[in-house]
Amino acid sequence: MDMSEQITQLGDEGRLLVAAAERAGTDAPVPTCPGWRVRDLLRHTGMVHRWATAFVAEGHTEYVDDAGEPDLDKRELLDWFADGHRGLVAALKAAPRDLACWTFMPAASGSAFWARRQLHETTVHRVDAESALGAPYSPVGTARALDGIDELLTGFHARAKSRVRTDDPRVLRVHAVDAGAAWTVRLSAEPPRAVRDDGCGAGADCVVSGSAESLYLALWNRLPLSSVALDGDETLARLWTEKSAITW
């Protein structure tokens, strides 16, 4: 995805998140994040936005801790979140496209990394906010879903922190049927190794297929496995849902 498009969509997603949170109320439970209420979602995502903004606006080239979550609630919390979100969007718009700053995954530049990462961070948590309403989710769109799947499979789970591992080598195939896109994910005792391709996926132990959007949300554990099709050894798909939760 183009960085300018990512920043525009980030702006849209933050506004959708605020609107859903306001309608649900800050005390509403968040079904997609068991144990959380909307206030927890706003505090967490708002903290992440400000943390990311510091790298973009101040150009830190080494890791800097976040400032923590605020003890705010209701209207004050909603306003705090919206202000931080606007600050993030403004910082990304103003940043040079070749910005050098700290990132935790490879990227063309610091600004490219943070635009992409915060778009998907905010999209997934917007879905969380909408889950508190019990209403259908706002659409993600095929291009963004494909980009997010790629970030998750080839970025996050290429890191040593990934817990998606198997004792014996196995192959998981992810196929976005509406986009002609697929990923081959090789599982072992080491971190997963995923590559994007358009092949038939012969030899996969399990194939997970569906629309790009349904795969995106299922791989982020925001939709159940029943929302996608499974062919082959379903224990690999269940392994994903059990072990793929992201930690920084």
C-alpha cells in the first residue's frame, strides 16, 4: 500500500474507533479482548499512538519506553484518545518519507514502518471497539487486508518472539481466494518462515482459505476459525489461534 493512503486510512480508522467507543460507553466489555472494557482499549491504543508519534516526530534511533496509560475515563478519555490519534496522523504526514528512526521490524524507512504498523494496530482495535456494540464490523478492504496479512506472517511471526512452532516441520497455507494471493508458512521448532506467492500450495499440511478480509480478522483472532475454510490438518489452524497472540 502507498504510505499516503495508509495515513489517510489511519485517520479514518481512529475516528471510527472513537465513534464506536462513544456509542458503546467506556464501561462496555470488549468481546474480542476478554477481560477488557472499552476504557482499557482506549487507554492501550492511545498509549501506543503516542509512543509511535515520539519515534516519528522526534526521530529516536533507539528504543524509548512508552509513557504509560492514563487514569482517565469517559469523555476525558475519549478526548485524550482523539487528540493523540490526530497527533500521530499529523506527525506521519509531516515526516520525511526516508525518516530514520527506531523500528522493531524491517521497513523501507521509519516513517513507512510506523504508518503501516499504526494503520493495522488501529484497524484491529477499531474492530475491538465495534465488537463492544455487537454490530457488524466496518469493512477493512482487500488491499489493506492483504497488507496486514503480509505484515503479520512475514513480519511479526518471523521474529524470535513468535510462539507458533511445531516439533516436526509442517506447512500451513493461507489463501485469499478473492485476491489470488497466498502465503506458504513453514512451521518448525524455529520461528515461522512465510513467503507470499500465487502457487497452488501443493504439499501443505493445512490450507486456510477465505476472503482477504476474513483471513485478516481470523489471523488476528478477531473472527473465529469458522469464518474461514480449513482443509487438511486443522490442528495447525488451532495452533495459530492458541499461540499467535502478539507481544512487543
